[in-house]
Amino acid sequence: MFVKNWAKSAFHPSLLLSTWFYSGLFPFAPGTFGSIAALPFAWLIIEHAGKMGLANATLIIFVIGLWASKQYMEETGKKDPGEIVIDEVVGQWIVCLIIVDNNNLGQYFLALLSFRVFDIMKPWPISIFDRRHDAFGVMMDDVVAGVMGAAVFFAVNIYVL
């Protein structure tokens, strides 16, 4: 199996979702690849359901992420493994809620950059949740990174662009 200690099907929902359709299984920078993999979904959701649709989808994926990441950690015996990237999806989508022009690729690049800086650096209060090694901590550190990234992205949109 391509995931160590994974005895369930390669198509088990907890594996598919926790790794965001395997994007978290890249051998390097899985969080960045997970964030990038989240962007086309954000674009589609905004395009067809608006920002309220993306906000609702973010809440739904957060709840699913709690379940999927818990399942993944229990199955593999790992605590906060890098291949879980559904948390990056949630954080990235929070920043995408600030996108002004859905068809502007530059907006998506800045949204990605705004989120990844906080997710990688993990300043306070992100670090509080990062120290937890359970599904809630896995998900919440990226929620907080998403909120902080959204604040910066909002400021850039208002004062710079």
C-alpha cells in the first residue's frame, strides 16, 4: 500500500478526503500541494454557488476533516502527519472568501501566499493548536492560519491593489 500502515482500501473516504484526493501524498511540500489542490474547488464553488456557498462548503469540510483526519491518524498511528491536507483546504478556502475577482489568477496566487506564510510560520495563536496532536488541533491550526491570512489578504486588496 502507498500509505504505511494503511490496511483499508485505497479508495476509503477517510484516505481520499484527509489527503485531499492524494495531493497530500506528494513526497515534498504536501501542505503546499494540498493548498494548491484546494484552489480549483474554491473557484468552482464560488463560480456556481457564490461566496456563501464556499463558506458553507468550508464548514462542511471542516466537520468532515475532523472525522477523516482522526480516522487517518488512528489507522496509521501517526500524530499530525503531513499527508493530512484537508486542514489546508479549509484554511485556504477561508482566505478565498476574500477574493474580489473570481476570474483573476493573481487573486488566487495572493490568497495562496497569504495562507501558506501563516501555515508554515505558525505564529501565535496558530502555534497553540499546532501543539495539539489530535484531529481538532490538526484542523484548527489551519483555520486560524486561514483567518490570519484572510486579514492580510483583505488589507492587501484594500490598500495595495
